[in-house]
Amino acid sequence: DLLQDLGPDRIIREFAALEPGAAPAPAQPLLPHLIMPAHHDVRESDVVMHRLHGNMAAAAERGPADFAELLLVPGVGARTVRALALVAEVVHGAPCRFSDPGRFSLSHGGKDRHPIP
């Protein structure tokens, strides 16, 4: 909804206008089920603004209704999906797990589906 209301250009402008450290830390954590360090080292160099803008513009243009449609948006890859899953963990409390499903299929064979002797 926010992407449709504001558009990717305005979201990027608002993001760029944020000052680091402007908001004081809350006295009590809002999500007690999350165990997080007091400081997350995310630097400005970690965010590629033109890529973020491109992903948001492509998503706004296509308007994906579900996860399958989101994966079809050009520019949305594994890193974007992982970032969205981590945000969902913080916002909704839904744990995300990114691991190789092939690791757990050894009793039925490896990734090539051939049983391991």
C-alpha cells in the first residue's frame, strides 16, 4: 500500500532524508521474542540506492499480489527476498529460515535424487 500511495521516487527521497540516530531507543523492546544486539552495523555503503529504487519501481509497476508474482519481478533476487523475510520477522514476528533444503534430504538421496549408500 505504501509503495502504491507514495511511489518509489518519494520513498527514496524520504529514505535519503533520514538522519542517523534521530530516534531515541525505546526503554522496553517492542518485540521481546527477538534477541538482537543493541547496535546493528548497517552503513550507507551497504545500501545501493539506484538498485533499491529500481526494485521498488519494478514492484510498483507490476503490483505483485502474492509471493510467486514477486519472484517474477525483474531485479528481485535471493538477496531481496531474504531482506524482505528479515523485515517480516521483525514486523510480524514470523521466523525465517534460509538453509539448503537439500541438506535434509539425505535419506531420500542428495540433490541429484540418488540414494546415498
